[in-house]
Amino acid sequence: MKSTGKLIESTLGSEGPKTVSSAEVLKLIEYYNNKIEQSRNRIFSLKENKQANMLRQNKVQEKLTEIQGKSPVPVKATGRIVLQVISRRAGEIPVSLSYYTASAGWSPNYDVRVNSKTNKVKLVYKASLTQTTGIDWKGTKLTLSTGTPNFGVSAPVLTPWYLQLYVPELYKALQGRAAGVNLMRNTVQSVRDDRQLNEVVITGNGYEYKEGYADTLQPYTLQDFTRLQSGQLNTNFEIDLPYDIASDGELHSVSIKDEEVPSVLKNYAVPRLDGEAYLLAEIADWQNLDLLPGDANIIMDDTYIGKSVIDPNTTADTLNLPLGRDKRLVVKRSSVKEQSSLKSSGGYNRQTFTYEIVVKNNKLTEVTALIKDQIPQSQIKEVEVKLEDDGGATYNPEVGVLTWKLDLKPGESRKMRFTYSVKYPKDKRIVNLK
């Protein structure tokens, strides 16, 4: 382009050269400058709006987080019951309603109170109850059942069991598929376990005092307000006390009963594994106690010791309830070097081990102590294990366990020694022999 005076000559276009005045160029420049300024203002306004929206979003997110952190308010259940009644005559008819819900359940727990001076054990039955039915239970008498309606009543049925030959690739595929199925089953079972609820039955609302309670001066116990109903498949605890159970999903403690349990306190120690002794309550005829698996708080002489577990799923005649570590019974196990040796004969080594166990009663009362130890077992033809001296213990050769039952007076100590030998080839080495 070239400029001559106020005229601008352009050679662009197919129609030949054109001339554009300076005023038109200035108008064009001004038009685009205005457009650029408007775009800049628009961009600035959008940025401000974006920042304002981000601030509002942060405030909403903070409010949402605060709301989610709080326990949701249970929605009150509402509904309508339509009852059709056919009667031969008009009049008021008493009606009671009951319902089944999966939104309530309970789990057993216990307080085990031990008096070390009298060796008496009091077992307090409790229940941790929760419900989210949407209806608050006011002044309700409860019947706690050991039934598990969620498990169903279908008995297992055997199906044909077909053997298959081992084919590497096919086996890997089937194994992977089986693992997936087992994972799904384990997940489902885990969900079922987490959601397992023992049945809770509402027997009525309100509370009526029993006749004759005000006429006696004897103190009441929980047994006076609890009735036990045993059936073929479950046990029901009918509690004749009013309880308020809110529909909040929280755990509510319900006392069922307490009773003194005939038991024998004994000490138990396995010095090969643990250098401390444990106090156990040996309970006979425990089948009559209607126990359920649950946690137990151990309280010794009005002092909280710790937690234990009551597991009645055993076939033993006696139930051993662990009460905690007993520091007043000292148990020490040591190797007797002078009576331990290593000898070689022919192509074999014979190694002899001797151990001494010392038990001392530092209590002011006589104790019964059960001490257990063991010798190794051999499943190898070339390796022979022999008990040389049992030290006065009762020996179970099937598992290699030695058991001493000791009655120790206050301040009395007792020593036991046992010896065993292991014969094995010279060119072999046993890694876990000691």
C-alpha cells in the first residue's frame, strides 16, 4: 500500500485497486478498540462472578460437611392400620397389636464380679439394645429372645460331589472362579454377620407394679423382675421393668439378671509361651446358665481389671472364664545346662534337654495352679523324640503336653524338672529344636 495525501490506495481485491479515506480507517480502528474494551470488561466481570460463586460454593460445602457430621434426625414413622372386626354384638373390644421389624436388635454382654477373699463370682447379664424403627419406645416391657429370624429356617441339603482331574490351565481358571465366588460368599456372610439382630419382642406398653411388692421389706434383685422361658430353639428373657428406648440407633443398656455362679478359682500358666500366670474361674454345669457369646467386663474386688470373652460354644464339661493376669503367682522356666547334652553314636545325634519350672505362691491364701508345658512331636521317620523324665506331670503323648496340678499354700514354692531327648541323623539339622 502507498499513501498519497488523504487517500489510501489498496491493490487488494479482484476488482482492481481501491482507495479508502483516513476517516474510514479511524472509524474502523475505533470500532475494534470499542469491541476489545467491551471484551475486556466482560472478561473482568466474569472473573468477579467466578470468584463470588466459588466463595458461595465453599460456604455451602462447609455447611454440608457440618450437617453430615451430625447424627441424622430419625424420621418419625407414620402409617395407618385398618382393622376389620366382625362381632355378634356391639361394644368396646380390647385390641393389642404386635409387629416384626428388622430395625431393632440386641447383643449380650456381662459383668463378672469376683471376690478374691471368698472366691465367689457374680455374673451380671446385660443386653446392649438398639432400635431405629422411627418410634420411641416409652415405658416398654421387653422380651429378649435368642432367636435369629434373619438366618431363615432352611436346613442344608447335600448335592452330588464330583471329582475332577488336575489340569493346570483349567485348574487355574476354576480356582480363580472359585476364589471370586468364595469372596462373594464371604462378603455376603460378613454383611449378614454385621446386620445380624437378635429378635426383640415388645410385650406391652406402660408398667404395672406387681401385687405384694409393697408388702415386703426384702430387697429386690433382677431375678424378681425377669422370667426365663426356654423353648426348643431359643430362650426368652421376659423383663418386667419399664424401659425407654429411643429410636436413635444408640446402644441402650438393659439389665437382665444377676446371680452368683458356683465356680472354682484356679491359676493357669504356660511358661514356655508366657512368663505370667492367669486367673481362671472354672464353672461346672454352665449349661444351666443360658449363656450366649459376648464380651465380659472383669471386676475384681470392686476394681475394673479389663475385658474378657465368654464363649459357651464348647463341648467341655467345664467352662474356663479368664479373669486376667495374676502377678502374685510367680512362674519361671529355665534350662538346666548340666543335665542337657549332645552325644553322637553311629550316624545319629542324640540331644537331651532338661527344663526346670519354679512356681511360688505370693498370695495370703492357698491356690490351685495348673501348669502346662510340652515336648516336641516328630512326624519324620528318621527323627525320634522320647520323654526321659516327666517330672511328676500327667503326660498326653498325642499332643506332647505335660500338666501339673499344684496346691500351694501361702508363700510355698514348688520345683518341677522334666527331660526329653531327640535322636536325628548327623547330616540333618532341625531348625526349631530347643
